[in-house]
Amino acid sequence: MARAGVTAERLTRAAADLADEIGFQNVTVSALARGFDVKPAALYAHVKDLQDLRIRVAELALTELADRAAAALAGRSGKDALVAFAHVYRDYAKQHPGRYAAAQIELDPETAATSAAHRHAEMTRAILRGYELSGTDQTDAVRLLGSTFHGYVSLETAGRFDRHPRDVDASWSRALDALDVLLRHWPPA
Amino acid sequence: MARAGVTAERLTRAAADLADEIGFQNVTVSALARGFDVKPAALYAHVKDLQDLRIRVAELALTELADRAAAALAGRSGKDALVAFAHVYRDYAKQHPGRYAAAQIELDPETAATSAAHRHAEMTRAILRGYELSGTDQTDAVRLLGSTFHGYVSLETAGRFDRHPRDVDASWSRALDALDVLLRHWPPA
DNA sequence: TGCAAATACTTAAACCCTGTAAGTTTGGGA
DNA sequence: TCCCAAACTTACAGGGTTTAAGTATTTGCA
């Protein structure tokens, strides 16, 4: 029997794809091994354990998302940048629900520092350069934007908006209008 | 050996408590059975399966949260109501992380209709009575508020705000100020 | 009061998953 | 060529879910 050619990278990509198909929580070492026509134990030569695999998928997702966001942000500012960033974020979550779920797991401080996680915060800050916010206001706004984006995508994915006829895309668009207004009229402390 | 006195209700409460301790995803039929000094199989007389148990915990959490929110909202309006609601929401999530996680699982339409899920949307709408929003604007605002609350709590719980020294309570407070301003200056379509 | 039926619980077993240890195969380089 | 490191398998321990069948306990009613 020829070797299957398993590597940590191929494993991670396969896990990410599988997560998008069947859900991040349902990705198992066994299912992954089946996909490579290999026994489960074989994977432990390339990956420490399931947790390690999950962290790799999370890092993959964070990097992909940061790359897309960076591309979308290039040459844009103000509301233009805000909307572009928001769309990348939401589209990625819809297109890759498993990867998106992976990106939400808790990373230990060292991993988080190495990973693309800080690029996200940096880019959100970049968006705010088009508005006049500084110091703690900027941090508060970064947190608010991140929360709203993540919350919207997360509730939408969970089907929380399905029980109302109002178009979800339209609500999203209006939410962005509203956030733009908010950033331009950020209340003084 | 006397009977353990297991019922679906006691099981659900125990599962919710266990979820708050060790995480919703780590609640197992086996662990629960150990808590009642009973074999795992015994639980299947009271609960259909693990999924059924999870749904029950979700309904418990949604009801508890709706009850608290209703109490907090009584006699308040405008920003007062907004802030009270937001605090109940965030405090519940911090106090009962397992229950809160349970409340986020996808419920099938029938369960969702029966459950307290719609009471939440109703209450969020009630908050908006203090602001002048109607029709689709109201729905969009409900979605935005829900997203921001859930997103903030969810990111905070995941430790996403820990890498910055800015006080998380303070950011939350400022976010509420900002949302109040936003609802009073909701942009026209 | 006593006993039959309903209910609670146990035992047993099939099946799935994670992870470790030890053995075997494979392929590339000296 | 042959050796050795890496890739992979086998074997197994341990734990979880769930069903089926059997035993024990309680309830209710005659």
C-alpha cells in the first residue's frame, strides 16, 4: 500500500473543509482519517491531538479572513471601508461556517499573539481612521464594531432572524448605515 | 437500593448547573448519571437523548433570561430600559456561561415558537417604544441591538477583549451610551 | 391488605470516538 | 545495496451514547 501523504497542512485544510460541511464540532479524528484512507492513529504523527487540530483550523480561518479583509480595505476609507470590511466578514462566515466557528475558539495568549488575531483588531482600527476617534473611544468603538459584526453573523447563522419576514440582507445594510452614523456622532464621555 | 428520584426537570436543572461549571459542550449523559448515583442508561427513561436534554437546558435558560429581563424592564423606558436590559443580559451570561451557551443552540421552529425565544424579541421591541422607530426600522434596530449584546458578551466570554488594558465594563457602558444615541438618531432609509 | 401493573433502575452489549505503545512497511539517501 | 527515519497499522485501554431485556420498587386499586 502506497503512503497516503498526510501532512499537518493537508490535514488542517481537510479538517476545515469538513467543518464547513458537517460543522466544526462534528469534525473528528476518525472522520478525517477516513477521508485520507488511513487509520485514526496515523494522524497523531502529524498533529498532537484533536485540540491541536482545532487550533490549526482556527489559525487557518483567521489568516484567510484577515487576508480577505486586508484586500477589501485597500484603497478604501470611511463608510466605504466599513461596509467593505463588514461584507467580507459576513460573506466569509456564510461561505465557511465551519471555519468561522473555528475562528471563535479561545486561543491561549501565545497562539493568539502569533496568529492573525491581532491583524483583525488592527484592521478594525484602520477603519476608524476615517472617523475622528482616539484613545479609549477608539478601543470602545473597535469592541462595539467587532461585537455587532460577530453577533449579527452568529445570530443569523443560528437562524435567529428567520422567524421574521424582514429581509436579512436589508437589515444588515441598514445596520451598517446606523453604525456609520454612530461613528460620526460618537457621544463624548 | 432506594430510587434516586430522577425526573426530566431535575435532570435539566442538574445539566444546566453542570454546564455552568464545566461548559455546555462537556455535559454528558454519563457525568449527569454519576451526579444522581445512577447508571447512564437510567436517564433515557426521562429524556429522549442527549440532544433532547440540551434543548431542555436551552429552554430553561431562555425562560430564566426572559423572566429576569421582564423584571428589569418593568417601570423603565428609554435609555433606562435599554441599560437595564443590557445589564441583565450580560450579567446572566457571566453568571451562567453554560446556560447562556445552551440558549444559543438552534431550535427547530416548533420548539422556538413554544419557548421563551419570542419573549426576548418582544421585550427588545418594548425597549424601542421609548424611541421613535416603526416598521422595518424597528425590526432592524431589534436585530442590531440583539447582535451587539450577544456579540459583546460572546467575545468577552471568549477572552477576546483581554489583550487590551481598557476596562471591559467601561467599554460596555460606553457602548450602551452609543447605542442610545444611535436609536435617537436612527438614519432614514 | 395484598397483589398486579406501571415505573425506575440495572445489566449487557453494540458501536463510536480519543489517544498511546509497539510493531511493520516504505522510501530516500549514503 | 542497505539502512534508518518516517509513515502507517495493529492492538488496546478508557470513555461516551444508546437500545433491549431483565429485575426491583412503588403505586393504585380491588
